[in-house]
Amino acid sequence: MTNQAPSLTCPLCSCPQFQQEEARSDSRWGFTSHRMTLLVCQNCRYVLHFYDKNSIFDFD
Ligand SMILES: [Zn+2]
């Protein structure tokens, strides 16, 4: 195990730079306790969706 961040690249343009955005789930969706993390490719604006960033990445 290392503390290195996993190498994530955009599936469309292979850009490694992402803008991280957080979105809280709307209550009408039925899972209000979840936060959704969006990673937006800074090159082509492709958006990756993650429902639990802590299980995938170690940002912040
Ligand atoms: Zn991209």
C-alpha cells in the first residue's frame, strides 16, 4: 500500500487533470445521505460521477 493518489486519466482525452465538484443528492432521489462527487476533465469537460469518493480516492 502506498499513499500515492491513483492515476486517473480521462477516458476520452487521457488528460490527468480534473476539477472536483461536489453535489448533494436531492431528497426526491431517495438517498439523501449520499454526496456525489463529480470530477470534470479540465481539458474536454468530460464528467466522471462518484457516489462515495472516499472509497475510490483520497482527495482532501
Ligand atoms: Zn478529457
